Amino acid sequence: MSDTFSKKYDQSLYSSHNRLFFRLFQVGNSLDRKCSNELGISPVHWSVLGALSRPQVKEGMSFSDLTEYLGVSRQNLDAVLKRLERDGLVERIISEQDRRAKNVALTGLGLKTWDNLQADFFDFYGQALDKLSFDDVATLIHLLNKVNDGLKTIKIKKEDQNQ
């Protein structure tokens, strides 16, 4: 770390922030590994199925709305949807509101698969959060929402490299 950087920033704050974001990275990797190994599904597939299983999107949702809801890129979502389509879990159907557009929806097999995974999800959640109280979980959700909101507002201004 350069001297210029260390003079401009509180090192204890930087260290705490660095540790938090590294821990989030580790948690994400642990989640990915455990989902695949224990449930046989990746977190992104789990999230897509969950998003599409909600009663308010029974008729599906637009690709754009799904990317926004999940917070993923169009390219990543398209690749996931192609796999889920290949497996017969989701389909793209013509939107009733705009016949030119297509919505993404669960198939009958997708809904059955989602329903069959619920007991395992409940067990997964219980084991992962066993050391946290209900209030701890609510607080953690609140704090992670704040971090996520902060992430959405980031705009790094690059200083002119020629100075």
C-alpha cells in the first residue's frame, strides 16, 4: 500500500471494510459449494426457481424484471435460463400484456422440483443459521440490505492517470 493511500485513509476503517468484503466473498463461495454438494443445485438456479415460484409471478415475469429482481447480468441470467430450459424447469412464454415480448415462467416440472426441494431448503437454512437468533437474522438482513443499497450507488471517479 502506498504512503499516499495510507495518509488519506483511516487504516482501521480500511481494515474493517476489507475484512467485511472478504468475508462476504467467503460466504458466497461457501454457499455456492454447499448448495451444489448438499442440494445438487447452484445458488443462482435456486434463486431463479424461487423468484419464479412466487404467487405474484405465476404467469412468469419479463427477462428484464428477473435480472433486476435477482441483481444479475443479462448474460449470466441468459446462460442460467438456457440450462433450466434444457432441464425442462422453465420456459419462455408469450406475454399476455405485450404479444411481442416473452416472459420466463416455471414449467409444471419446475414447480414440482421447487416444491420437492422445500424440506431440504428448510433443513439447509436451519443448519446454516443455527447459531443465530431470530433477531440476529432480522438484523443481518437489515444490514445486508444497507450494504446492497450502498453497492448500488458506487461510482468510482478515476483520477487522470497523467498527473
